[in-house]
Amino acid sequence: MKVGIVGATGYGGLELIRFLHNHPAVDRIELFTSSEEGVLFSSKFGHLVTIVDTPLKKIAYDALEKFDVVFTSTPSGVTSELLPPLVGKGPKLIDLSGDFRLKDLASYEAWYGKKAAPANSVQQSVYGLTEWNTERIRQATLIANPGCYPTAVLLSLLPLIKERLIDPSFLVIDAKSGISGAGNKPSQTTHFSEANENLSIYKVNTHQHIPEIEQALSMFAHVDTTITFNTHLIPMTRGILATSYASVMPGITEAQLITCLKTAYEKHPFVRIVTDANSLGTNRVKGSNYCDILVNVDARTNRATIVSVIDNLVKGAAGQAIQNMNVQFDLPQTTGLDVVPFFI
């Protein structure tokens, strides 16, 4: 396959390159830019010298139409204008930004503060939560790759809510991310002296992933609900840990919750159910496409604590995007992604 990447100089783009470079079905990768045409990619990223000595190319529709797959790893608000002319023109489109995730255009504009993509393109897009939308992904022309936080949260909650084992009417989700989730453009909050030795909360009750999670709960678990969801910045590079709290339905045990999760994901290679909290942590999935999930029920309060961990740049971005590409081309989902986590 011939693959194009728009937005290759961001962290998500770099991870796409890392995995696609060794993908057995990919024989050409070209990198596109809006501002650095002709710049040798390895001159920007020294770890890629002699590996990706490729000049960045100017974004042009006639060039993009010739690829089998085009990944877009750009800030929100870019692909809403860039991609609609390409829909149905040849390449499979996999968008890692948030521009095509929300079906309600007014909701997108309210939460993102940007003009929404054309309605017909948004309606054609398929939400790329691989484990839950495989058949639609297989037929999709435009995939809206899920956000990193929604991926971690939804994989852990959807089976339990769909089977009515936990009460969806009051969900509280506490999520923490490494600094790479903010992208590679410096800001005051991600400056070393601001972030180091500091744990902070941001976008309190206003995070744009809130409507995405609620939409997916309705889409896959057929439950309409509102969530309390807040995010925190941890002074580490990679990883998300999302902890959700929900009341357990009457008569439901912890063992039933565990069984439900294991049954839901027994045929999905990248979701692992963990039963020992000492074996759960962001460094257990770092650099990999795995999502690890743990559930514990407090018998005193009859509440479940549901924890999931992912690498925000892999399962939360590039890895899931490649997993979706594999589905589209009838390849095993693990193709090019079957790597051992970094751990240390």
C-alpha cells in the first residue's frame, strides 16, 4: 500500500511513521506539510536519520488522491476543510483530529469553538473505535479516529453498561494524561518548569471529549446519559489512566463484571483484563497498542471502580488508526502493531 500522512511532524504523526515503517503491507510513505515544503524530515527529527530521509511535500489534492490511505494528524479545525473534497475520491481517509467525531454539528461548534465540517461529510464518517465498530469500519471511506481519553474510557465502560451491570445514570470519570497529549507545540502549562513536580486539572467540566463519550455510549450501549468527566496533567511523557466510578446494579458481583469484560474482549487482541492492581499501570502499555482494564467493587458502598490504561499516542491515536486501516484492508488487526510495551 501507498500511504500519505498529513501532519507528520506532530507526535501522532511520528508514531504513525514508527509503526508504518515496519508494516508489511506498506511499501511507500509520503509526508505532507502546510508550511515546510522541501525540508528533509530527518533534519527535524534526528532519531530518523538514514531511516526517514524524506522531504516534506506540499499538500495537494491531486497527489493525495493517488494514495491507498491518507492519515491526517492535525489540530482540530484543519481537516474539516481539508478532507471533504477527498471523500470518495480514492484513498481511505483516517482522521486523527476531532473534526468528524461528533454527529451533531452544533455540539461540535459549541465544544470545540470552531466551524464544523460539512454535514454530508460528517454523516459519512464512521467512528473508529475498532473493537466496537469493526464492520462499519471495514466499509468506511472516512474514519473519525476516537480521541485518546474516549478510547480509554469507552473500552472500559461499554461492556458493563451495555449488559446493564452498572448504573449509567451517574458516571464520574477521573482521567490523567502525560504531557504528550497536549501536542508538541510549547505552551506555558507544558513548559518544564510549570509541569515538572506538578499535578494539575484542566478544562474543568468543559473538555471536548465529554460529548464524544456520551455519543458513543448512546451509539454502542444504547444509553442516553450525561457524565462528569475531568482531566488532569501528569508530569510524564506518555500514558493515560482513566478511573470511572459507578453504582453496581442490585445483585451484581465483581466476578460478573470481570466475566463481562473478558467475554466482550476475548476475540480482541489489544484489550487485556487485569485482576491484580499491582499489574496495572501506564508503563505496562507504553509504546504499544494495548488497553489494560481493571474493575473492583467496593462491597461497602456497592460502587465499582473501573480503571483503564493506554498509551495516548498509540492506542489513543496512531496505533488505533493503523488498527482501523488493517480492518479496512482485511488484514489481521495486529499487523504492524504486534510490539511489546516499552515498560522501562
